[in-house]
Amino acid sequence: MGPFTGKPLSSVTLEDIARIVGDKVPEGLHLEYKRELLLDQPDKKKELLRDLSAFANAEGGLIVFGVDEERDAQGQPTSLPKTAHGFTHPNAPTLIQIIEQLIKDGIDERLPGYEMHFLSLPSGKIILLVRIPASLRAPHMVTLGGDRRFYMRTNSGKADMSTAQVRDVALRMESLVERVQSFIRQRIEKCLATTKGPFAILHVLPLLRRPGILDVTNEAVIQRIRELPLLGNSGVTHCLEGLKCHSDTNTDGREHTIFFRDGAAEFLDQYHFGNENGMKYLACRQFEQMLFKQFENALALYREGRIQPPILVALSLVRCSDCTIAYQHFSRMMNVRCTENEVFTDPLVLTEIPNDIPHAMRPLLDFVWNAFGHARCMGYDSTGKYIGYR
């Protein structure tokens, strides 16, 4: 994703820009410098859209507008930054709005999850940063002004995509989901070997998982995770997977939270399964509140730019056969029991970070209630708003 990976663009400073210029960080697959940004002509607008869609169709990246490149003896750009001189624009917030509208009007499918941030120089000029994640909706096509072409970022810039490349990008997105689902299955198998009784497990995963996205040796990362209201009360410790917090009643049972080095998050819960006079149940009210809280814990790292969308969210219930749903512990049990030993929800794929957590999670909860013989999750009203249980 280029410089400042794991850092929100909103926290990037002029000192950060001076550092990458001073260190001569070169352009490449994930980074491009632009001397200025002009949108006064149709061709210049198309050029911007080509750059943005090219990053989205590849591995994502960062464009820094307002940084000039060094040139060789023949006057050709060397891909090395020279100066961060900025460029002139009378109203930077308005410029961002113009770009957002241009993206909406000129790219199909619409780009998800991009960020923009500007910095003001003492001269009055600005530097604009635009971060584009690799897109699950790829391939994206530039359509402005009748142009209907696909572009992809390469180490030397951008290039038109061939028909084969367009097909391969679409297939790559499908295979990403398959690989993530395989990871979830492996994790469930491991938890089966170390727990007794039913459990639920929530996975929140960056679809574009890469080793080292989350640096679990970085003290700032460790401290940030310690600040989250995690499951368990043992404190955050290192483990083979990354960072872990578990209940101290049983090292691997009851509940745990794991943040993996590749950005994945796993929340295991046994606490909300119970047994009253031989009647096994899932206490849905407390269970759903727990899910909302843990999903927000994972999203905190996305909101801060430490991990990038798109996000896959999956909920699994294991050893849940013959369980019923209860509105409360020990009371108001539903009559229908689950007949499946394992329930795997259809995963959610989110290209943008949701603000309404209960709304985003409704498809998962509807799926769970379906498994227990009900048409939908009863915690939502007829409009789809989460109201809980009274």
C-alpha cells in the first residue's frame, strides 16, 4: 500500500512527507508522485481516473500530489522524489469534493474505501494524498467521456489491461474469498481440538491478507490492542498467531480474542451458551451485544488505517445441535431447537467500514436465527433497525 501503511492519512504530517522525499523513496507498484493536480480539462480528469482505477485493479497504493521528481541528463523522470513544493488550489476541501464526484461519475464499479487528505505548506500551496486500496469489486473501468477502458498499476506506471488480465483479476477476487474461508475452517478445527462444548467464533478478516500487516512487536500496536475492551480478562499476551487475550478460567476455552499478524481477528465465545435443567440454549440478547462489541474492536484498527478494507466477516456456531435460543439466561426460551451441529453463515464482504454495526451484522444474525427455525433475528424491527429484546 506504499508509505504510511498502517497509518491513517489524516495523521500524516509535513514531516512525514519530508522524510520520504529526503530518503528518496522511489515510485513503484504502490506509490506515485505527481507534480500537481489539474482538473480543468477532460483529458486531465480522465488521467486522474486512470491512475486511481489502475491502483484499485492491482494491489492498491498511494498518490502524492505536489511532489516533483528528479530528472536525468536527458530530462526524463527518474521515479525519485526531488522536492515537496506543493501545488496551488484556492480551496482544498472543495477539491476533495470535486474528486469524489468525479470518481462517482467516471469509474464503473465505483471505487470503495479510498482516502484523501491534504496538507498546507507555509507557502500557501497544498500537498494532496490519495490512498486507494486494492478493490474486491475489481476490475474497474474508466467511463468518463465515453472512455470504456481498464487500467492496471505496474512497477513502471500504469498500462491498459488485456482481456486476459481483466478475467484474471475477476477470478483472483473469487479465489481470495475461497482462501479466507479455508483459513476459517482451519481455525475452527483447531478450536474444536482445544475446547469442550458449544462455541461461537467470529472472524473479521482483511480480504487482502499479507504477512506483517499488523506488527505485533510494535509497542504502539500492542498498547492500542490493550486499550480495546476485549473478551477475557487475562491481559494481552504474545502467541504464535500474534496477540491473544483469553479468560483465565481456561486458557483456550470459554472465550478468547486473537489478533493475527496478517490482520485477521478472531473472537471465540462459549460463555453465552448454557444448560438449564437439561435444556441447552444460546442467550441471544447478551450474545448479540457481545458480537457488536467485538466487531467494533476489530474495526477500530480499520478506522485508524492500521488495516485496510475490503473486510470479510463470518460467524460460525459449533456443537450447537439441540440448542434453542433464549432471550435471557434461564428464561424465555424459544421452542425450536437447532438440528445442525455446525452453522456457518454466508460471509459478509464489506468494501467500506460500516458505521452502523448492528445494521451491518444483520445478515449474519438472520442466518443464525434461520438455523434455529425462525424467519429472522427477532432483535430487529420491521424497518431493519436493531431494537434488542424487551
